[in-house]
Amino acid sequence: MSQTWDANLYEKSHSFVWAYGRDLVGMLHPDAGDRILDVGCGTGNLTAEIGAQCGAIVGADSSEAMIAQARLNFPNLRFEVRDARRLGFDAEFDAVFSNAALHWVKDAQMAADSMSRALKPGGRLIVEFGGKGNVAAIVEAVNRALTSVGIADPERLNPWYFPSVDEYTAVLEQAGLRVSYAALFDRWTPLEGGLVDWIRQFCGMFLAPLGEEQAPEFWAKVTEYAAPTLQRGGAWNADYRRLRVAATKH
Ligand code: BEZ
């Protein structure tokens, strides 16, 4: 099973994803002549911002719903349904960019190999995604609430890859990339749509075994367990922790 995406809910409640990503575009320094690949482009908002600063841009995402919405949003740009593990590009890009997507790809080595293959020699990789400890308080509350309604070993349902700096540096070097910058940092993030909305949007794989009769108790428990850490002044926050990396293809 894989995560399914509601592109409308994503656009309505999660615009902070590309708002924070703007800072990462600053690290990319797009050049007027660059050909750039945006991996995990979602509904295309950052793709369009990068595209306005470079020669050519391609947005790739494994979700057909996201790519359909991206094409509607930006009909003049090129968007393709492609899996990060099998991008299928060969030495075509001056830079590969990815914001808030690679934590969905558990086979990180395949994704790194595929992104490296897409780069020209000397091309740069600029990525940011959830790092070690990301959303730990949310995961703990979800696991506890699932266990309390009778779902055994919920951690087996966890779909995410949140590596440390050392772990991900080794993955990129194995893929033929030289890491020039890597940082893991906290980003406490206000959730405009609230915690329940965030869990509905992103925790589909955790929630798959939840029966209708268990749901009311699950939602009551998850908010009760998460509140002491994640609720401030009545507003919900996510305990994001980002891993940001810059690397160059040998
Ligand atoms: C993140 O951006 O860190 C993230 C988003 C959704 C699910 C898990 C992590």
C-alpha cells in the first residue's frame, strides 16, 4: 500500500510546505541557463518559482493526483509522473532539487542513485526533507492512540525515512555525490489546519487498519496524547526536524 494524496486538501491547508521551501530555492541559486529537475514537486508551486529563474524545469512526482493539479496550476510547465527511485533521466540536469518529499522514499539508495544519474557531471543536488527525530511527538501520539484502540505494533505501518546526517551522507557518497553541506535542525511549525487535518493528510498508512468503530476513540486519544507537547495557546504545531543537504556529482 502507498500513501494516497488529496491535492485539494494539500493546497488548502499545507501551503507552508512550499513557503518554507523558498529558503531552499535560495540555496539552489538557479542560473538563467540551468536545466533543473524538481523531485517530489507536489502541486508545482516551487517548481514554478524555480522555473521563473532558470532555463528549463521539469517537475516529477509519483502521485498522479499531484501531477494533475500541478498541470492545472501551471499549464506551461512540464510535469511528469515519475517515481524518485526510477526517474529515468541520464545526465540531463545541471541541478536536482527536492523539498519535503524524500522522507516518503524508504529505499533511499535507489532514489539517490536515480537522482545522481539524472545529473550532468559537476551538477548539484539540493534537498531538504524530514531528518532523524522528525515529527517524533506526532508519531508517538499516533502509535499510542492506535495501540490503545487495539492495533498491535503500529510502528510497522510507519512509511517514513528520517535519516541522520551521517546516514544520508553515506547514501549520497555511495551514489557518486560529494556532500558539501549537511545540517539537521528543528523547525517548529504552526499547523493552520490543526493536528487532525495533518494526520488525515499524511498518516494514511498508519490509519489504514483503523475500523469505523475505533475511529472516535482514536481521534480523542491522539489529540489527548499530543496536546501537552504540540498544543500552545490552543493552536497546534508540528515538531518538524529538517535534514538539508547540498552535494555535487563527481
Ligand atoms: C515532513 O515534511 O517532514 C513530513 C510531511 C508529512 C509527513 C511526514 C513528514
